[in-house]
Amino acid sequence: PQLSSGPSSVTWSPDSQEVIYSMAGSLWRQRLGTDTAQQLAAGAGYDYQPDWSPDGRWVVYSAYDGEAIELRLLDLASGESQALTNNSAVNVEPRFSPDGKRLLFVSTSFNQRFHIFTGELQGGRLANVARLTGENKSPLPRYYYSAYDHEINPLWTRDGREILYVSN
């Protein structure tokens, strides 16, 4: 989770008239040009890194419960939130595909190292989850990183056919 209590991790509504952001462990929704924000998620954990679905119905986010960081899916119409992952790992940086049918995220569920995963959203559930990045051990000495590569900051291309990410 972020170290400050100020706003971070902003996501735009599909019509660019609103934003959702994380602040002080909760998610907030705010219309541009207003001074009022509505609190969306206020569970016992720490909610952050929201991403708004292209159809405007859902917000996916990371939720820290003190033991793991799991992905959750918030239905904006009902206000109901449900778990997408339950693997006791670190699951962060969720991103909807441009068509809203797939989800991209980073997880430590494989060998406790950061890898890129994708899954299909089916009826508000995450299905057919697959690890996209391989396990690579560098033969070079590394001073700041482990010998194994980590992949972070995934992003879909606009057409949804490719993924960009950062790796050490």
C-alpha cells in the first residue's frame, strides 16, 4: 500500500467526466469540477490501484487485508464488491483490457516473484488465469535485485493485442 494518506492511483471514467482514486486506504469517486467525493470502498483493509472498466460498470482494485493483497471487483451500480483472487499472494496493478473482457495484473502467486498474469472476466468472476511471463534467472551479479527477474507495471496496447511491462 501507498505510504502517504493523500490521493493516488487515479482512474478515469469511460466518458472522462469522473475519476476514482485511492486515498487513506479507501476508494473515492469524484466528478470533475466538484469539491465532493463519494467513498466507494471502506472495508477493514486497505484498498488502492483502481481501474475503471471500459463499459463503466466495474472497478477492479487491489485490497490489502493485513496478510495478502487480493484483487476485488466493485459493481458501481450496486456497491457490492467481490473477490477475484484468493491465493494469499501479492496481486497488484490490475488493468482491464480495452474490450473489458480480460484482466491483466501482477502477482507473486508463482514462486513468490512478480510475474504478469491475465484472466478472462466471466460474470464478475476471473477465469482461465494464465501466467504470461517466464521464470528467468540472470547469470549477472545484481546489487539491488534478486537473481530472478520481476515484471511489473503491465499495460495493454490500445487494440488489446499486446502488453507492455517493465522487467529488471
